[in-house]
Amino acid sequence: MLRPTKHSHPDRTVINVAMVVLVRLKDLRIANYSDLLSYAKKSVIGGDVLFLPALNFLFLMGLIEYRQKTDSIEYTKNNETI
């Protein structure tokens, strides 16, 4: 469901939620999982449903890493790549 169709609202897609999360992580560098989830819920309608697929997408792209000990997400790329 990464490719939007003509019936998809542009703000309610996995790509948009990934962008919202990535912008937040770029500012903070590291953030708690629950804080990012609540931020996605506030920023996008249906953000709670699209949050985990967005994190999966960002992880597969190599932009974030999950830190299990602290239950946090870390932005791993340089600032010039975005």
C-alpha cells in the first residue's frame, strides 16, 4: 500500500506518515516509541494505523534504527540525505 491510488487521500498514506516521523526524528535525533506514536496520531488522521508500516518502511530504507534497551527510535543518516 505504498503506492497511492486516485482514491487515496495524500495526507493519509504510509509515505506521508513516514515523512512526518522522519522530520520529527531529524529534529530530535532520537525519540521514544510511544512519543512518536502519539505525535503521528496528532499529526495525521489514522496515523495510529499507519505508524508501524511507516516505521517498517523507514527501517528498510536504512534511515532509522530501533534501540530495544531504551525502546526508542534513532535517526541514523546524515542530515544531507533528506
